[in-house]
Amino acid sequence: MSNFYWLTEAQMVRLRPFFPKSRGRVRVDDRRVLSGIIFLNRNGLRWRDAPADYGPSKTLYNRWKRWSDMGIFARIMTGLATEAPDNKTISIDTTYLKAHRTASSLRFGKGGRGRLIGQTKGGMNTKLHAVTDTSGRQIRFFITAGQVSDYTGAMALLNDLPNAQWLLADRGYDADWFREALSDRGTRPCIPGRKSRNKVVSYDKRRYRRRNRIERMFGRLKDWRRVSTRYDQRPKVFLSAIALAAAVIFWLCVLTIGPEPTGHRPVVSSRF
């Protein structure tokens, strides 16, 4: 059974403060259930396809649905991100996440009923707006319908941005109001100007190269099948899938397991 665990005991110690308190009956083994949830999200499987080692699939699904509705997985990611802030240089960007037909339900037209799915040139998509820290780890995010502009995402995230010296973004965020808002916060924008600008905007090209870290972050998130393809109809559940993947990949996977032996490098978990 140990080979099926995706979380170590040391990682569970970090996670338990974010779990809701158990009421009534004692909750089924958290480590086993969360490992099953991670396994299914990582591989994009149906709940009924869960290996028997993780317990009944209904238990996994009920825990996933209940904790998603409570915002537990989003709380875990944001909570872990605040434990070791590294916000000298932050980045902001967006990416498209393909919506499966089971999520978009075309009979409602363009993902209706507030499912945050929109028609784009690439089909039905959800757009992920994200902010990363200096190391390229996701620290802020939310989702919109695919056709929503980057400006809208920048405006929504602006007041929630951490204090930083620099913000890196591509030319899709080149707007005078955004630059001024960043300057008012004491953050220097490193954003190339749009080609349509009459006046050339100067920016630090050497520093701008570090923006590829947020692109790599998106690439690692999309390694999780349930993130790269949206199967969930409800936005809150899909948001939980993104939060869980980010928490595991960027905030739990590099963790010293036990004391460091003399003369050896620390042992870290890297299976994610």
C-alpha cells in the first residue's frame, strides 16, 4: 500500500492545519483518501476507476466534492504559499484550458449557467489567470470564460498582488492604467509595449527573460490531466483541481524527508 501513497507523513503534517474539523464519526484515513484524489486528478480518470487500494470510490468522490465546496483545496494552496514568501519579482499571465464536452454541455450554449466556459478560436475554453513568485510558483489565481481579456484578469488580481519590486508580464498587459497602478503600489513594471504604440516603451530585456518561469509553471500544471482538460461542469470544482495540482507540484514536492544525514544531500520527494 505504501507505493500508492502520494503524500509523505511529513507533508501531511503541513496539510492537516488546513483540514476541516471532523464532526461525529472519525474521518477515513486522510492520507489514503488524499492520495487517491491526487492519483485521479493527476491521471484524469473517472472516480469509479480508482484502484481498490485507495478505498471505495464513493468515499473519494464525496471527500473531493465536499472539500471543494468548502474551498479547502484553495485554502491549502494559498496557505502553503504564505509560509515561504519569495515575492521580489512576480509574474502574471494567462493560459487556455480546454473544456471537454461533458463540462461545456453545448445544449446550454457557450457553457451557459455561469460555468466560466467561453468560445474562442481554439474551441470551448476556460482561461486561467495566475500570478507566480520569484521562483515561478503559483501564488494567486482565478478562472474566467475563455474569451475574457487579460485586462480583466489584471484588474481583478491587482488589489490582491503581493508587495513586490518588479512585475513581469507580456505585452498583452501593456496599458497605461496598469502601469500607473503598479507604480502607485511601489512595483516597477517590466512589460514590453504593444506594437501599435506610437511611443516606444523601455523595459529591462534581461530581466524580462525570467518571465519564462510562469510559462513553465503552466506547463507543469497541464501535466495533470484533470487540469489540462476540464471535465468538471462546476467552476468551483475545477478551481479545486488547479489548486490541488499547484499545492502538490510547487509547495509540497520539494520537501526534506526526515533529518539530513551527515555528508549527504537532503532526500526530497520528486514523483510529482
